[in-house]
Amino acid sequence: MDAVTTTSNVLDATALTSQLGLADTIVDPDALANSVRKCADNNVVLPTFAQLANPSLIPADVAKGVDKNSPDSRNLFRVHWFNDLAGNRVSVPDHVVLPSSLTGVASPIIVVFGDRFPMITAHKVLAAYSCLAPRVITGQFDPVSQRAVWPSTGNYARGGVAISRIMGARGVAVLPAGMSQERFDWLDRWTSDPSDIVRTPGTESNVKEIYDACNEMQRDPKNFIFNQFCEFGNYLGHYEVTGQALAAVYNHVAAGSKNPNMRLAAFTSATGSAGTIGAGDRLKELFGTKIVAVEALECPTMLENGFGEHNIQGIGDKHIPLIHNVMNTDVIAAVSDRATDELDVLFNTEAGKRYLVSRKGIPADVVETLTHFGFSAICNTIAAIKTAKLLGLGENDALITIATDGSDLYPSERVKTLARRFNNNFGEVEAAEVFAEHLGTVDTDAMIDCTQRDRSRIFNLGYYTWVEQQGTPLSVFEARRSQSFWKNLRSYIPTWDAMIGEFNQRVAKQKK
């Protein structure tokens, strides 16, 4: 019995299909035919979720000689974690195990690098593909008559624009005007019309303004909104693909450590759209791993129903995403953007790197990997340190997290931090002060070791966004309290993979 059949007795089937992207049959044959024709014209073959989760199923030479950052359809077969920086396939996703000389805790903290993903050098291209592919193969999105609209604070929108361009569709990025200049520079190169970049008011903290813009755009049937915050393809893609990748990294680290008592104690993830944190559901099933949801201290939504503004770009705030499995979350942690801004300077200046090696004794090869930590990666890492301290974890207790993107997306922000906080003078003294404040004295303030009541409070907070503002049926909203809802969702993955196979066959016939 499939997920729709299982849940349709109590849920609004229309909402499951239209708002949440949960269709498992063809909705519009004409739209599907248009997608087949577009993919045939652009030599597009869609990878299955099984292939992205286990790239050994993908022919090794499928993208040989293809620039991983080009709009080439073969780069879709690199939308997984098993790439190196050049786009070559690796047996284990690239990662670093941070030493206690950096973290101050005995627990190994494993950080998996997202800047190995193609086209946008960030793992959010996986989220974009996971939302688009199910809509395409079920004929819900028509690339001929509709524009694909990607609401985001940057990386997801870039991923959506990239994949839209590959399949010959028009992609529109909707993001706050105050995001890093590097995001807009990329979009300028990848879009052909300036109107395809929609700048909404504010910065990272202004997600509702993104929703408002998309709701206005949705009045025109030519715009199709791929809302990552409620598209369950986002959750399922990360559950299947990111979950298996993180498990592979942990198993590799555990085998290499020769520590028979090692366990994967926790997974930390800034919530953002709540796609990535869905990988924690898989890790909990496999290893009993605790799931730690992370947010900005300056906007403590989960922590205390709070609000505010921050600069940890890419992690969202002021609402609870519909695809966040709140009732399976174990710990809440908040991290200050002062820490992420200033550690970005420490990790990416010669004075900072020199201090880490010569004064703190951190291996030079580890320090060189820190350039692959964007703002949210630094946030995730600090949260892992806080979690190790809160839970009293030791050397047998590994934690894992991800670096969504790398520091190459933030030079313009670094210039601001250097000017605003250091008067453009960052030397050894400043490096020592930053290390002492943000790594040397990490505490367990602004954390919750969740009880059932804590989870219920956070879950209830989502009502105002989804039921009152966005029109989600109450039955759909409430069903998410039960873990059976989330487990039933997983039957979509093999169904979608079978439909992807059928879609590719139709594309191949169209090309003949």
C-alpha cells in the first residue's frame, strides 16, 4: 500500500499533491509530454534517488571530461556527496574529523563537505533536484508554459536555477536583497533575464517576505512555486541521499579509528528549510543518533518562540518548516552570528590560520580544510561542541554534521566583518581573542534537551505559518505529529525511482 493510500483516509489528497509535492501517479499527461520533449531536446537523463544515494550505480564515465560547474545535463549525475573538488567520484564523501585542539572536546566531530556538489558548490542543489524531479515525472510542472520559482535565502534558489536551465526551463530565484553579493554574482551569470532574480526585503531573517512574494507570484498560473519549506521531496531526498552518505562517512571513520566502542551519538543541523535535518531520521534508525536542531541565537524561534535578525546565511528562521519532523528532534541549540562572522575571518586569513597552527597546535592540513566551512558550517560545528558538552559525551561518542557550502560564498561578508569589528586590522592578538571567545569558552547556554512537552510547543508554533497563513489543511498539519506519517512517506522513493526510469525511457524514444 502506498503512502497516499495509507494517509488519504485522514488527509486532504489535494494538499498532499499540490502543496506538498506528494504525487505518485501522472497528474497532467500534457505537462509530462512537454517535459519529455524538453529533456529530449536538452539531452537530459534524470538520475534516480537510489543512484544519488549510492553513486556506484552510476556509470563511472557518465560525466567524464565535463566541467562540474557548467550547465551540462550530465552534472545531474554529480548531485550527490561522493565527489571531490574536481568532480571526480570518491568512495567516501570528503570530510574532516576535527581534533580536540580545535574543538575543546574529546568527542570526534566529523564535518562532511557540501562544496563538492556541482554547479553551485553547495549541497542545496540536491534539495532543488529532490523537489523538481517528482513534479516533473508526475506532470505537475510544465517547463513549456511555466516558470520554476525557487524561494530561498540563496543556495536552494541557485540550485533550482541551475537545474531549470539544464532541462530548458526558465528558473526564477526569490531571495532577500541583503544576502551575500557572491550569490547574486552567480545568479547574474546563470540567468538570462534580470527579472528572473527577485529581491525581497531584508536579509536571512526575512523568510515571510519571501513567502509573500511567492504567494503574489502564484496568482499567475505561469509561475510554479517550488517551496522547499513544504515540499516533502526535500525531506525525502535528504533522508535517502544525505542520510546514506553520512552513514558511509561515519562507518569509514569508525573503522579507521580502531575504537570498538565508538558510536554516532549526535547529528547537528541548522534547520533552514528542514530538508537536511531529515537525514537525522535515518541516522537515528541506523545508530540511535540524537538529532540536534540548530538556529541563530539572535532569532531564537525554537528556543523561546522568539524573533530577530541575524547573518548566518542559509539557515532561515521565524517559523517552523512544514517538513521538519519536530517530534523526532532531541536537542535545540542556538549559535550567535557574532561567532560565525568572526570565525570566518579566523579561518580564512593568513594571520588566523598561522595562529591556529603555531599557537594552538592544530595540524596544518586540518586548518586548510576550514576554508570549506561557510557560515552555516561554522554554526553546525559550534552546535556540535555545545552538544558534546550538554550531553557529557566523551572520546567514544562521535558527532557528525555538514558544511552546506564553503567560504568562497562569503568574501564580501568577510570584508564587512573586518571593517566593522576589527578596523581592518586582524593579527595574532585579534586571532587569539576570536579563538578564546568562540572556541575556547563554548558553553551550554541557549540549549534545550527536549522533553515531549518541548517538542509539542515547537510543533504547535508551526500552526501560525502553515494553517493560518499558508492554508495547509489542519488534518495534514496534525498528521505530522506521528512518526508513522514520516515512515509512510518513504514509500514514495521507490515509486518515484520507477517513474524516473519510465520517464527516461520516454525521453530516449523521443530522441530517436
